[in-house]
Amino acid sequence: MSQPEDVTLAICTRERPEMLSLALRSFTTATPRGVQILVVDSASTTSKTREVAEAAGVDYVRSDVKGLSIARNLAIKTSGRAIVVYTDDDCQAVAGWLDPILLRFEVPTVGAVTGRMLDHTMLGAAVSTPPDRVFRETIEGLDAGHGAIMSFRRDILVTLGGFDPVLGAGRELGGAEDLDIFCRILDSGQQIVFEPACIIHHVHTRQGGAYTQLHRGYGLGLGALATKWVRLKPKVGTTMAVVVIKRTLWRALSNRTNPRRRKADMALLGGFLTGFLKATRYRMNGRTFVDVHPPDPITLSVASGRSGDES
């Protein structure tokens, strides 16, 4: 069985030191000793993120170029361990969260393992446990999990070229980088397991316009993802587009009495259509988009605690 010493837990973060501090307090308590906990700073404009990581006694690395996928790829580069686990800076862990992941990686054909994300109000509450699932087909990457808790064999991430740098928070196509890597892993012949015994609690919910904008970002990424697969495998990509549109319209109809949710659904749909069209203009290198115009670097002076200029 894989051991804690085989694992890097990567927490990618930007400009949220207070939230990161709470997450680290939780994960340093609930994570077995031997796991490398790595804070990846996605081009924060101050040294506060580094200071929080140092105060918690965890490892820290910085990218001067913002972008969630860029940060996640830096975690792959920085880690020398066999398994890389990702979570977010607005999540908290409970004891025993990692053990089910390690058990699942005992199966050689499993390339990734995902878990459950529950609202922080359910911390300590008795909740029903859904069945586990094993995903095998490329299209199933849409349902395989989410970025709040996902783990991978590092060598597979390296082989696949890591996360698509054009997708995800901080970029024009602001979402679906997690679903994209799931689809690519499945397309490579590896399986993904959803493990319900692995639970992470989400402690930050966006409100108002930020909530709507979040869903537009999801839509932009999903649209680009569908375009990618239309170009790679037209049948898969077309099915993906149909599934996303049908699901979104159904949710919007179901949420017609909930203005907040319905507005978010329509923002996602609009983002999907925009992202689908935008991505037709992106060049591709294999199964990732070419990052022709990355964000300008944000460098910190030595006095501000600069840690590096990885990109």
C-alpha cells in the first residue's frame, strides 16, 4: 500500500492568506505525518501567502505567472512523490480523509481518485454515503469529480503534459481544467475512482455577482473543453456539448423559482457558448491548448519575500 511519504498535498492559492491559514490549520491536523504539504502561490501581490505557509511549517513555492493550471503544474514539477493530491484554500479536512485514497491507488489501472466535497455546515453531521464509482470512458470525465479534492499518479500527469494552462481560474477560459485532465486520463486508458469515504468540507461560498461570475467561468471552460474534444474526437466532443447544454437547461428550468440559481445557470450556458467559440481560435499541442498569451509576471522584491519566478 502507498504510504504518506509517497504523497504531496498541493494547495494552490492566490491573495487569500486568511482563508489559507484556516485550511492549513485543518490539513496539518488531519493529514498523516510524512505527507508533503505544499502551498503553491499563484502570483500573489504580497508576501503574506508565503508568511502563512512558513508559520504553518509547510513547504512553499511561488509562480510569478497567475493561473490555476499553471500553479497545479508547478506542484507537479516541485513534487518528487508518486501521488499528488490537490485541494483548495477554502476547504477543510476531517481525520482519515487520505487513507481511502491510498487504498484505491493499490489498483494499477487507477490513474486518479476523487472524493466528496460537503458544505462546512455539515462538518460532524451524519450524512448518507453514496456508492463509489469507477469511470472508464472519456466522456465520463464530466462526472468524475472536481478540483476541491482530486489525486493523481504523478507519472501520469507528467506523461499527459499536466493541466491545460489555458483553462482554469485566472485565465480567459476560467474553468474545467479539472474535468479536462479527467477526460484525458480516461482517454489514455486509465480509470478514475470516486471514493465517497474521502470527505473535504467547503467553507467559502460566493454571493451575488461573484456567484454568477463563477458559473460563467465554469461555462467558459466547459465550452473550451467541448471544442477541444470536437477537434480531437468529434463524436466525443459533440456528445459532451449536448450533455452540458441539456443539463444546464434542465437545471435552469428546475430553478425557475430560485432567481440566484437560475441566473447562475444562464450565466454558465452563456459562458459555454462563448468558450466554445473562443476555443476554436486556439492552437493545440497534442491534447492541450497552446498558451500563446500567458499573463504578465507579477514579481515581488526580495524585501517583500520573493520566493522564485517559476512559471
